Amino acid sequence: MLWIWIAAVVVALIALAVAGAKLLGQLGGLRRAAVKLQRRQADAAKLQQGAAELEQTLARLQQRTEELQDRLAALSAEK
């Protein structure tokens, strides 16, 4: 009867080891996914910064365009 108890414990330990190995494998996948997500978040932040800089450049160009149009209008009015 003792061998039945020993066999049950061994089977339970094997099942626990298999479940633990699967869990560790999934954790590795989750870790890789988290790293990818962090990289994408960093890339998104860089893109947002670049977009903000482009918006500022566009605003400056629009301002210069308006100034040049005003100058051209003033020159045309003088003639």
C-alpha cells in the first residue's frame, strides 16, 4: 500500500513540474511581449515629438508666408 502513496506523490510531482514548465514558458512569452510593447511606446513617443516639431515648423512657415504675402501686397499697392 505504501508504494501506491509513493506513486501518487511521484505522479503529482511530475504533473506539478509539467505545469510549472508550461507556466515558465508562458511567462517568457509575456516578458518578450512586454519588451516589444515598451519599444513601441518609446517609438510612439519619438513620433509624437517629431510631429510636434513638424507642427511648429509648419506654423513658422505659415507665418513667414503671410508676412511675405503682406509685403508683396504692399509692393503691389505702391506701384
